[in-house]
Amino acid sequence: MDVVGQDAPVQSAEPETAAVERAPVIVDGEVLFSVRGVTAFPAERRAEAIADEIRALARDPAIQASSLTLVDAGAATWILANGRRVFRVHDEDAVLEAIDRHTLAETHRLRIIEAIAAYREARQPARLWRSGFNALVATLLLLVAAYAGRRVVSGLQARWERRYAERIRDVAVHKLKVVSAEQVWRTLSSLISFAWGGAVILMLVFYLRYVLSLFPWTRTAGYRMVTLVIDPVRSLGLGFINTFPNLLFLAILFLITRAAVKLLRLFFENVATGSVRLRNFEPEWAEPTFKLVRLLLIAFAVVVAYPYVPGSQTDAFKGISLFVGIVFSLGSTSLIGNIISGVGMTYRRTFRTGDIVKIGGHLGEVKAMRLLVTHLRTPKNEEVIVPNASIVSDLVVNYSSMAKDRGLILHTTVDIGYDTPWRQVEAMLVEAATRTAGLLRDPPPFVHQIGLGVFAVTYEINVFCDAPLRMRELYAALHRNVLDVFNESGVQIMTPAYEGDPDEPKVVPKDKWFGTPAADALRTPPAPRSVQK
């Protein structure tokens, strides 16, 4: 093969002190020598062309390695094989090596002879069978070593756990648990597993390097195997050394922030339990206040840490930060509104966890108050999730806020005809309330006449209770007792509509004004009722 066209004359136009591009000539993973290039014929292309020609010579059994000769041709020296041109050495090549051209050409000729001999010897059947056998033995050794190593590591972990696990204690500062014993032991076990994983990776790397280097077709990949692992590790190591001051600052900032968060948690937990009292600060505000202060503290720490994050000044990092900021700005309008509404509800004391409230037509018990939403459980055991922003803009009825101090007033109405004495109706309603278990006796129940209708008078019975959770149960019991009392007294609750009146007016005679149970109530006047403000 003649590579005259590929190995064009190299003319040096740059000064001797200038950096010259060079590329190695590699055959079967072995570097024979390096050559230079020019703009029109780069060093990599020239080196690959020479390597292809050497491989072609090695594959041709008619060419003997000893037939390589040198022929001077003006400003270059040709390396020939049985008159076949391999490549030529220029004066500029010799200048880079600081020797004369003929000596450099002779050195290259000897390296090519060695490469051809090694190329042919590596592909002999006996050599390939021996390489295959060595690869099989190496594979078996790898499997045995992996199995034995796994057994040893598992045995060491079990032995250390039996001996040292009970001795590990929580790491605490003044009764404030910083790290639990379980976390310490889990960290130690993770370190052992990490070390074993690193050992397995190293075994695989050296196994692959050895097995691949046994065969000429994969020898180059085998030689590069260690480089592929070492180069990233070296780059990481150098990068770590360069960024170590920043990483040290970030680690210290993280520890300080973590300790500050733990101290805040401890402080607000004491506020919540009443161990620490703050003026004009409710204990139930402790948890949401802690979450808010924690968020602000972490945000401040992130702002401080940003300039020290490795790569934060690169265009890629800035682009990602800008993209995240835009996405957050576009999608966080309702999110921020719900958060602000949740914080506002907490400090306005609209309701608390466990209160019975009515929000937007939904009645239920407050099960959880979060920054974004509030969870209600209805009497039907349904979960209603209400956004905090809608709570702020909607009407909220809290049945529990005054139930303990003044009592919640339950009320229901009945329509009774004009032919039934009002004193008797009121007494019957009070009697029904008295029979209902679970209602408060003090303050006593009372009745209002809230309307004189066309066909009937509307009476409203009002009773006090201190258990809003039982509202539905108490209403049901009160309604049952109202029906029983009116049935016992023979009084019809509903007065049907009619078209005409009898000749005599429908009035209540005076001798029937105090029928049962109104007469009993008249003989025992009720205690005076305090005015509800």
C-alpha cells in the first residue's frame, strides 16, 4: 500500500517554540511512536493512516518484517517494505525529537518490525486458546472473590452489630437529640456497604482490563479501561481540591442552619406545651409559626449559599435557575395565595383543629390545617379539602369557639294552630328540651315566638349545649321528645291550610290558658335567665 498521497510533505511554517500538534500511532493498543501534522493533514489522520498501513503489512504473510528498509529522498526518508512505501520521516519530525532524520527513521523502522511480529504472534491459534483459558480462569476467580467477599462483609456486619450496636447511644446536646442511635448505626452500615461496593467496582475494572488485554482485537479497550476510571476520579479529586474552601463553607452553613432549626423546633415545642409562655401568643400558634420561621431561615441560608455552590456562576446553572424561577412565578399565583391565606387564618384564630365549622355549605370537623388547604370531616364521614384562599373569601361559621364558655344554642321551630294556647305550647317545648339528655340545664331552655303566620304561630325552642360534635345527635333526640310531648298532650303540630272558618271564632277560652303542662310550670316559676350578650 502506497501512502504517498496520505503522508503529504510536512512543511514547517511555525517557529520552533510554537506548540505542535502530535498524535500517537497505535497498533493493538501499543503506542509505537508519535507523528506531527499540519493544517491540511492533521496529526490524528496521519497517525491513523500509518497505523492502517502497518496493520496491512502485518496481515500480508508475503512480507517479512526484516524486509523493511530506509531510502533517503531529498528532505525526507522513506520506510519501505519490499519496495512498498509505508510512510516517510521529514526533517521537521526529527526537529521535534531533537535527533537527526536518519536516526529517527531507523528507530521507527525497528518499532514497526516489533509491531508486525507482535501482531502476527498475538493471532496464533495456540496464543488465542491460551488467552481464552486465562480469561476463563480470571472469570472464575472473580466470581469466587465476589462470593467470598460478600460473605466476609456480611459476617463482619453481623459480628459488629452484635458487639457494638448496643453500645451506640443517641447524640444529644442538653437533652436535645441531634442524631439517634439508629441513624448512627445505619450510617456506619452504609459506609461498610459503600466500601464493599467500591471494592467490587475495582475488581471489575481490573478484571475487564486483564481479560480485554488478552485478545488483540480488544486490547486497546483493555488498556483504556483503567484510564476511563482513573481520569474521572482524578478530575473529581482536582475539582474537589479546587472547590474545597467553598464546600467547607457550605458544610459549616448547613450545620449551623440545621442546629438553628433544631433549636427553633425545641423552643416552639415548649411554647406549644406551655413550658414557655409568650405574652399575647397562643400555644396553638407555635407549630405554624415554627414552620414559617423555618421556611424563612432555610430561604436565607439558600441565598447565602448560592454564590458558593460549585458551578453557580456558569451559564448553564444560571439558565436552569432562570427557568425554574419563571416556572415557579407562572405557576405559583394560587399557591402563594393559599399559603398567605393559611397563615392569616392561623393568626386570626378563625378556627382550630377539632372545631365544628361550616365553610361554603360544608359542615364538618376540622381535622388538619395546612399551609395550602384545610381538611374537614363531614358527619357522613366524608373528607372535604377546602383551599385556604376560598376560606378567606367565604363565610365561615364556627360552632365550637363559644361552646365551652357560653354554650352553643341549638334551635328548632314548630308551627302550631291559633286554637292552642301559647303558654301550653311553650311549656311543652321546654318539657321536650328537659327530657333530652346531653343538653345543658343552666342556662335553661327558652322559647321565642318568631312569627304569626296565616294559619299558625311559629315557635322556636332554644337549648344550650357544650358538645358541638354531637349536634346532629342532640337535634335528633330533641325532635323525638318534641313529637312525644305533643302527642301526649294531644296537640297537633301541623295545621293544614283551609278555605273557610266556622261561624264561631277559633279562640282559646280563658279557662284553658293554663292547661298541662303550662299549669305545672306556673306553679314552679323558672329561674331567671341571664341575658346573652
